[in-house]
Amino acid sequence: MITITYSPPNVEPTAWSFETDQWTYGETVEMERRYGGTRGEFFSAVAEGSDTARQILVWLVRRRTEPQLTLDDLNGLLPAYLAFAQPPADEEPDPKDPAESLA
């Protein structure tokens, strides 16, 4: 599971979570087309901090609940206030810890 949190100053943080193995073919084809590389290259770019890849990732995740959202709708997001977190593979999130239950 990966959680993306957006927390600009003076605004309530917003978080989106997703399972990394739950991508549809439509989503992976779209990510590869928009990014211009394979899914593996895309996720490597996300991990390395590519703003292009991260914007596409936020867009794809948010489109699941906001189907009319366009990539251009995200141009006003401030990258400095986006955080990407993934719990260690061998560790389950603590349901008592609010930082780990953002969903």
C-alpha cells in the first residue's frame, strides 16, 4: 500500500491510498502513454522524485474516485507539499497510529 498525502499550509491534509498491485490494464497503459516509458520505469521515476511521474500517479489514483479529473486539473498542486509513504513490506500499519491510517 502506498499513501499520498497533500498538506499545504493552512489546509486540512488530504490523503489517497492504493495497493501497488491493483492497477488495471487501462491504468497501466495510460501511465505508460502519459509518462513515455514502461510501468517499471514509471515507478522508478516516482521513487526518484520525478514531478512528471508523481503528477501522473496522483492523477491516476484520484481518477478512481473523481473520473472527470484531468491531468491539467492538477497543475495547481504544490509538489513540495506532497508526501509519498509506503510501510515496510514486513510490517502492517498500526491501526491505532493516525499517521498510518490515512485513507
